[in-house]
Amino acid sequence: MILSQLVPSKNAHRKFLCLLLATLCVAVSNAQNSEAGSPSTQKQNGNNRTWTADNGNGSFTNPLFYDEFSDPDLIRVGDDYYLTGTTMHTMPGMPVLHSRDLVNWEFLSYAVDKLDFGPAYHLQDGKDIYGQGIWAPSFRYHKGTFYIFTNVNGQTAQLFTATNPKGPWKQSRMKKSFHDLSVLFDDDGKVYVVWGYDELKMAELTPDLLDAKEGTERIIVPKGKGAGEGCHFYKINGKYYITNTNYDPLCYQVCLRADKPGGPYEINVMSAEESLGVGTGWRLGDTRNGPPFKLSPPVDNYVGCVPMHQGGIVQTQSGEWWGWSMMDYNSVGRLTALSPVTWKDGWPYFGLAGNLTRSPRTWIKPNTGFTTQPRAPYERSDDFYANKLKPIWQWNHVPNDAKWSLAERKGYLRLRSLPATNFWTAQNSLTQRAIGPESFATTEIETAGMKQGDLAGLALLNLPYASIGVARTSKGTVIKIFNQQTGEQDSIEVTAKRLWLRTHGNFDTDKALFSYSVDGEKFQVLGDTVIMPFQLRTFQGVRYALFHFNNSGATGGYADFNNFIVSEPRASGLTKPIPYDQYITLTSLADGTVLANWKDFVRPLPANDPLVKTNMAYFKVLDRGNGRIALQSAKDSGYVTIVGAGGMAQVRIEKNDPGEAATFQWQDMLQGDLMLMSLSTHRYLFADPHAKSLASADAPGTRPDRKDGACFAWELVRK
């Protein structure tokens, strides 16, 4: 459904108050219309939260950020953790984040303000660097200096250094390229670099770290032996470990281990199949022919490169090990997830002892010795009153700084138009990563300064792209939508010089919708549903973009953006509070059966069975701390308990509370469903679909359709 919005006053003070009120609101999504929102207007209610992984109860929910943070690399320096990742063609690039608990992160700096290697970096001379630029950084710290080694397309690798992670960062060119490199400062003073895909190579770096020492380059893993790309290189307890990822035919993460840096290396799978119940969405294949482009629809239960892959490991001050990795999470982009790490036989595995290679969506926060209040690294909404843009903003390519301003009109972003044939080629488009699992982005725009041929507005930067904008024509002003995939163009004439433009993105379905308002309160949908595919042309997820260009080949006027507001209906790993001290029913998404206390077993019964209308199917939710619960039967006050290995008939109702055997990690799956992880088995409560069997607690996870028997809908019992 569509948000309503308050109308900001022309008075600056009232504008601020209105924006504050607006950003304290989020959309209430309509569960019956989950594809892209409906044309009707709905009231705001709520709070100002953006996606926050910390649930505020001792647990966290993956992903760490529900917006793109790809190719992550993370280091610990004393009590502090630092994180950076790929930013491709957007500027500034390579954000540096800081945390004390691995869950809550704050923005510190960008390592590079502008990366400038010619006209393509400026969208000039018909050239661009979409899907190029900065990628696969290696973050390291050694003897008081922070290092970020990174790849740049068409250039040699680049090295950024700083003595303070807040900057300033110094940029140096290396002498050669290293695909998906990782660097290790060994304790004997040597510095190694590993790189490659399938065939992994190693070399020793020169003292200035800008070149490989002559004669040291060697192949450490030949082709076809199981290695991938995206290396992370470590020395742990005297052994050498390299984590990297394979993507064919599916994404999974492996670990290489050797006694010497040059090998020989053994290879072991450390993370596989964990997609957190999400499958591949819409995909864009060949980008050379189109538009229209060939789009592939979602395939039932196909995970592709959604599962956790390409990441590394880190040890906390308390001795715990944790891993991080990215997930190709469809149109919202590549997300970063956090996983507990279990060591077995000298190998690190993502996941817990009873469920190796599979990671929980929700788990207890790392023990770092520090407690941090839930927070996100960025503020997404902006009233443009500050003297500089908030860190969330990045330009599409290098901007022309003479053609935009926050100072010419206080409280407004002024974008002056430059000639362009379309949005894809327009300079000075200001972007921020779209945020999932669902979000609304709204901007207020004043058009008095626009000239004929100007088009300014709000776009979904993707391939194919789509936009809603205000066009100045020879006949007046029109609101216009454009969908590159379908060629759809719809417009409506307006006389107002102040307009509101909005897009609603549902990143569960990869679909979006545009709407507009002339009063800031009533919004009208314009155009059809937009499909947002995951694609590798920009090598990024969908971005919200503010743009202004002139399509008549001339330099035009200016457009003033009064604010930008992002609202999120599901901004937390708990879409609904855990119903402590209340009775609930649990219904399998697979076959509609309801869990019940049957002869002191937990048994799924058909929904029309008379017993499910009695207290045999009612369970009281008890608080066990850290987002964990116990289930107490309303029939006899017994506890749902896992015995043995948690196989069939080993989910029992016990009279006395056995503690851990009756404790489950509550995992909200963010789409109205639930998984319950047994602390005894590290696996999930399971009701075999259509089997007329007894419940177990041995499911390793769930598949994308959530209909395998491990996911349940829960409802409060109305007595």
C-alpha cells in the first residue's frame, strides 16, 4: 500500500518539523498485496528505524545490512573491528565502518573521494564505467598503518593507506593487477599476496608493497583442484589458511590449509547451501541485446549464488571465532551476513557444532566484551540542511561539482541539468543503495528553475532502469514515468511547481511501483509494476537516484530537491515481538498441519482435526533470554523437549524443565513465518509434510519456498 506524507511548510522551521515527523513514520505493508504495493493511500504509523541487525535482546538477525555491501573484508585491531567492501563506479568509494561488537557498525570514512582515470569515469565521450571501478578490497593493519589493497578495472591494483581509519587515506598505484587479492603480513617480516580464480597464485611483495618480488610468483593451487576466488589469507596457530568462493554451479565457500605459505594446500568446504530461505529472483542475462532485455523469472527452490560465500573469519577478544560472507540477495544486491564459526579437526566451519556449513539467520551476538546499542551505519533520509551530503549518498560516476549545490538554497539539493540522451548517461545522478526487505523512497521537488528539455526526478538505477520525473516541455510541465524494459511511458500534465515523487520497492519479489502527489498527502500510482532483476552490468543492487538532465542537447536549468525520505515497513529482524507469556498455535507452511501435544509427543495434526481447537494445540512462549524461548503445553504444562539426536519421535513433552533441551532460538524469517532452532541439535523443529508422522528437530535449514516442514506461521490464541 502507499504511504501518506505530511506537507512541508515553506518556512524553514516548519519544514524541519515536518521532515522530522515524516521520518518518524514507516509504511505498514499489506500482507495480501506483497508484490509492489497497491494504489490506495495508507496512513503512516511508526518509528524511524532503518534496518538494524541487533534485535535488542542479545541476539542479531542476518543480514548485517539489508543494503548492498559486497566483497566484504574485515579486520580486528585490539578491541576494534573495521570493515570495507566493493563500491564499483560510485563515488566516493570504499566505505570504512567501525564496530565494537561485530553487529552494530558506524561509518568512519571513504577511502577514496574520487577515482579518476579518464572520461569514462565522468560519463563523458559516450563512455562509462558501469560495473567497473573499485572491487574486491583486501583490508589489513600492520604496525600502526591501515592498508586497503583493491582492484580497479583497466588499471593496476591500487593501495590506500592511513594511520587513522577516519582518514585521510593516501592512494598509490601498484605495479600489476591481482584478481581478488588478499595480503598477509607474516610474523617473519615477509608480506605475501594471493590472487586468482580456480588457479591460485602467490607472490611475496616488495618492501614498498607496490610490486611482486622478482622470482617469487608461483602457482599454489592448480586449475581444477577446487579453489575459487575472493581470497582471504590468514596465519592461525602456525598454519596458513585461505578462504575463497566457488560460484559454479552454485555459490559455496571453501577453506584451504597448509603448513607453509606456498603449500601444498588441502581444500575443505566450510559454508554451503545457506540461503536463509531465499531463492533466486528475477535475473538479467545478456545485456548486449535490448531493451527489451531477456529476463529470467524466479525458479522454484533454486538458490544459485544466494547462499553465503566469499568471506573470511576473525577471532574475538573472548576467543570466539566468527565468519562473514556475502550473499547475492537478488535485486537489493549483495548483502553481508555474520556467522558463528566452529572449529573441527583443524578446520573452520560456518555454523554450529550440530549443523556445520549452515548458518543461523538469528543467533546470539558475539562476545567481544562490549555492549553496543542497536544502530545502523547510515541515516537514509536527508533534509539537505547540512553543509555536506550524508555518507549514505554516492554519485553515479565522478560528479561535476560545479553543477550541484547544497549552499545555493539552504535546505535544498540543487541539481543543474547537463545534456544527456537518457537517465543512464546523465551526469550528477545522486544515489543511495536501496534498502530491503521493503522500502519506500519519497522526494519533494520544486521545478520553477527548470528549462525546456529538462527532466528531473527519482529513479531506480538498475539495468533495465525505471524512473518517475518532472519534464519541462514546450507546452508546460508533466510528470512522466519511464520503464526501460517495456518502453512504457506514461505522463500526466500538472501545474503545481512543488511535487512529491515516490517509489516502493519490495525486494522479496523484485518488484516496484511509482506514485506521485501534488499535495504531499494523497499519492496516485503512475505506470505499471516494474520488475527489478539482479544483473551484473552495474555489478550492484538497485539504487535510489535523484537525477536532472536535459534531453535536448543543451545545458538546462535547475531543480531543487527539498528532502529525501526513506521509510521501511520491516526494519528489524523481529517483524513482530516475540509473544512472551502468551499462548500461540504453530501451523506448518508446508501442509497446514498444526502442532499439538499428542500422548506427550509433538505431532502435526490436520487443521480440521477437532484436537487442534483444544488446548492440546496451544503452547505458552517462555522467555529464556537472548531471543530464546521454551514452549510449555497448555494441556499439561509440560515442556517441548528434544531428546537424543532430535529425530522423529524425539520431540517430546516432558513434565520437568530440562533447560537447554527445551530451549529454542526464535528465528523470525521476515515474511510472517518462523523457524525454531533447538539448542540441543542446532537444527530446526520439523514437521514432515503430508507424512502423518511425529515432529523432529533435525532440519538443517529451509528451502526458498518455505514449504519443507521447517517453517511455521504462529498466531496468538484468542481465549
